[in-house]
Amino acid sequence: MDWRGINGGSLGTRRRLQLGKAQGPRMAIEGSYHKWFALQVRTRWEASTALLLDGKGFEAFLPTYKARRRWSGRLKEVTAPLFPGYVFCRFDVHNRLPILVTPGVIAIVGRGKVPLPVDESEISAIQAVVSPGLRPEPWPFLEVGQRVRIETEPLRGLEGILLSIRGGSRIVLSVSLLRRSVALEIDRSCVMPLGSRVLPGNHPTCHPLLSEGVA
């Protein structure tokens, strides 16, 4: 698969797709039926399918990350999808035939034959972590664990699950519908447990939470 169309953590052309946000009036209309959905696509078709959807006028989002792969005995850095086998797309679910007939698309993720939208806040969180300068990575989906909120820029306000791993700390952002997650390394002093209050002028810390460990 040719990944040359991937830039800055998400698939996009210079024309329209930048971190999953389309420009112009096209199909990305914030209407009552235009919501984000996850599309199951054929293996290694993520980039091609996203570009085809874009060509049809839809707002497509393919979050990516930098991965290391060993080829011919050497480690090389490549761009890969954060959610292999899936592409996110915003469209009117009542007019989904153009989506389903797009080459590479297998199905719209949902319950049975009923498509279910992805939570808007989860899409926004994923768009934030694929911003330049951050290094997200795929992570097994987690249903339990301490939920925290980032209190420092540039990700202030994002919520996720905090883990303590090999002496370091990572925040995990999840897409519930896909049962997939993304992990991002973060300083433990940058987050606070949900429900905690930060006093004005105080730098947030969460050492007591981390010292107990989070499963």
C-alpha cells in the first residue's frame, strides 16, 4: 500500500483532509444526520478507501502513527493506521449507499445491521493526539481503570484512562464502538483524577493516584 498521502498523523491531501477536517461546504455538514461512523474496510485498503471517500465529497478521517518495522535486518520507521481495518467518515446515515459501494468498504460498524455513530468527543480526542509533535500508538481496549483529565496545554481538557507502565505513565483514549484504544506517553504531573479541583495558580499533580498503581 502506498502511504505517501499520509501527513502529520492523519491521512490527508493538501486539498481537503487535514486531521480529519474537510475544508469547504462539501459533505461535512453539521446536521442532525451527519455524524461520524466507523467503516470496516479491507486489510491495507485504509488509505485508498479514505481517498476514495474524499473524492466523493465526504469527510474522511484516517488517524495514523509512526511505527518501527524490521525489514531486511534493519529497523525502519513507517506510517501505519492507528486503527487497522477502519476508517472514520461523517455522513447522513439515511443516505449510506454511496458509502457502502465505495471500494474497500466492508460494512458500517454498528449493532447487527443498525449503524451506530462514534461519539463526537472520542473523534475530537483522537484528532488531538495525532497532532504534530505527539507520538500516539495503538493500545488494547480497556474497560476499567482510573479516568483522568489532562490539565496542561496543548491537550488540556482531554479525558482518558491513566496507566502506570514500566515506571512511566500513559493516558489511554478509547473509541468505545470499535473497542480499540490509543496510548500517549504523558508526564504524571499533567493529569488530575476526574472530580478533583485544581486551585488557581497551582500546577496539577497526581502522584498519590499513580503511587497506588492502576490495573
